[in-house]
Amino acid sequence: MNLTEQLIALDRQHVWHPYAAMPNPLPVFPVRSARGVRIELEDGRSLVDGISSWWTCIHGYNHPRLNQAAQQQMAQMSHVMFGGLTHRPAVDLAKKLIDITPAPLQHVFFSDSGSVAVEVAMKLAVQYWHCRDQPSKTRFLTIRNGYHGDTFAAMSACDPVNGMHHLFSGMVMQQYFADAPQVQFHEDWQEQDIASFEALLKAHSDQIAAAIFEPVVQNAGGVRFYHPQYVRRASQLCKQYNVLLILDEIATGFGRSGKLFACEYADISPDIMCVGKALSGGFISLAATLTTTHISQTFATGEAGVFMHGPTFMGNPLACAVALENIQLLESYDWQAKVGAIAQQLKTELEPCRQLNAVKDVRVLGAIGVVELTRPVNMATIQPQFVDRGVWLRPFGRLIYTMPPYIIEPDELRQVTSAIYDIVSGL
Ligand SMILES: *Cc1c(COP(=O)(O)O)cnc(C)c1O
């Protein structure tokens, strides 16, 4: 066995991977390094990353500005606790997040992963109603095909079928699920689409603390693009029925959908917003939950007086410094033109897939392109095919999707789209 084979053997024996069996029967590819849009494998092959390491590295890997921000921060401190202490990286990042998100969002709670940011949002909503003397409002309204993370509260708001709730029945909170929106992003709005959401609010608003969903783009639950008017109507209905609105922008945030935040398509502002994934440009784990002043102030009047949550690594200085640099980097060039150009190229080059036998639908919004198949892919065989074509993608279920780093060049993106076309042709 050479060193790489030894690495793979040890990995197979001892290391869990996401959504994997142990030992893992699927191939894993050892990575030596990554730079720009490329992942370099231990065996010398070089892959164009077509999915930005799960929506995160919007400016590619090993970016000199992010590296420099990390090195400068490391020379000061990588970490201090946040209880009773504060520091410039966290304060500056909070200020930046407040400046770029909808105006009513004024307060930032940092955490270390998207799932925790969602847990925090849900706990905030429940404790808010407790403070308002409506302690029966503990449940959540969400929409089918959603994804909000893998911890228990977050999981309760994930699609009950995709999220495999039955495995944890009795432990996962029962939430209210509105039908998934059917009117697509570019279609004409039909008021009927919101009927199921409204009916659930009408019947159960005395039980519901908040509605929680991903605005406009449903991500890991199916990569679907739905009508902004759904988001606008849902926001109005939440106000009408006295229910808070939590928007999960963990995947959509920081330009991916074509707007800085997808809620801008609907021109609305939530009570609580979650961000993560691209926040630190894929450099290091960081997430945040933002709230309005009204939400935050309510806690002062409640029994506890404080919000009962505080991760050990909250506001990690290294992560905050890199995230701030990542946002400044995004602001330093015309990212909207770049995402628009990626969208245009994805439309042109993925559209021919629609003619293929195995294909049910092709859709593009912002820097997200999806080829939906009629049947689930076989991961054991399709992943190595993409690797052989020098492309890194991670299809799941019936979906082959790409959301490349914004820095991708047209010829690199063509390598991704042509691999998709050719491989799907052979299915
Ligand atoms: C990825 C994701 C999460 C969970 O984030 P983790 O960092 O994996 O915990 C939550 N919501 C949405 C919309 C996501 O895409």
C-alpha cells in the first residue's frame, strides 16, 4: 500500500463522513490542497469545484486576503471566551452584518454552525412568547421540502420525508408543514399557492411561535426556486396572525441567489434571520442569528431577563476576522455582475440537458444550476465519473446541481456543465 492507499484504508476503518455508513462503502478522495476554484487530490489530479464546498467558498480556496486576515488575527489571538469579554473582530463583524441585512435587524448572536444558528432562532422565538405571556406558542410553521440542519429542533423543521423523521419519532417536535410552493420563481403568481400556509396559521396561530423557511430558494431539501410573492404573502400573514418570521438565509446569503440576501426579492424583513455557510467564505465554521430590536428588548421584561444560550466558541475572533474580510472582499467588486454572468452561462449550457431522456427539469437562479433527473443517481458510480472529468460535484437523490465559487472563469464553468451534460447523456 502506498501512503494514499493507507490514508483511505484508515479513513474507511475509523472516520465517519456526512450522511455515510460506517465503514463507508462509497469512495472518498483524499485532498492535498485547494487553491482558487481547484481541489488538488493526493494522487495529483486537479478538480474544478462546482459546489463551493457546500455553498461556502464563494471566493475560492486559499484566498490571499482571507489568509492574511487570519494570520493577522492569529498574531493577536485565535480565541478568547465571549462571556464577559469582547473584541474588535466580533463587534466589527456584527456592525457589518447589520449594515448589509434589512434595516430592522439590529442585533447579532454568533454561533459556530448553521444548525446552531437555527436552534438559537427557534429558542429565541419560544422565549419571546414566554416573555409576552403566551407560553403556549412553542411550535413552528414551516414548508415542505425545506432543510434547516441536523440538530433536533432544526431537524423538526426539515422536510419530514427527506429528513427521515420517522427514525426519531417521539423525539422530533411535531411542527406544522405547509405544502411546498408550486409556483416557480419565473412563473405568474397564483394566490392559491399560499392557501395551505394560511390555513395552518388560521387554525393554529395560538400554538405557533414562528414560521421558519428558506426564502425563494429551497436548498438541500430539493434545490427549488419559488415565487418571491410567496415570501411576501407569508410575511404579511405572519404579522396578521401574530406569529414571528424566521428566515433561514444560511445557503442563500451573500449573493448566491443573485441578491445579497434572497429576502430582497420579496422586499421584506424577518424578525429573525440566520446566516452561515458563505459567511466566512468557506474558511472556517461560523454562523449568526440576527434579530430586530423589538425581539431583543422583549427579553428584558421576561422572567429570565436573559437569553438562555451561549456556545463555548461564541464569536471566535479568528472566524469573525476572516468573515469580515470575506464580506469586504465581496463588496470590493461587482459580484452581482459576476453572479449574473454565471447564471447566464448556466442557463445556456445546462438547457440542452432538458432534451436528455434521464432529465425531468433544468433550472437556474443566480449562481445555482440544477439538473433534476427522473430517477435517483447512483452515488457510487456517478461521483468517480465526475472526478474522471476533473470536476467536483456532489449529486444527491434525483439532483445534480452546481453552485460554483463566484471567481470561476467561463472555461472552468464550461468544464463543469459539459461534464454534467455528457454524464447525464450516458444515464
Ligand atoms: C446547511 C444549512 C443549514 C445547516 O448548517 P450547518 O452549518 O450544516 O449546521 C441550515 N439551513 C440551511 C438552509 C442550510 O443550507
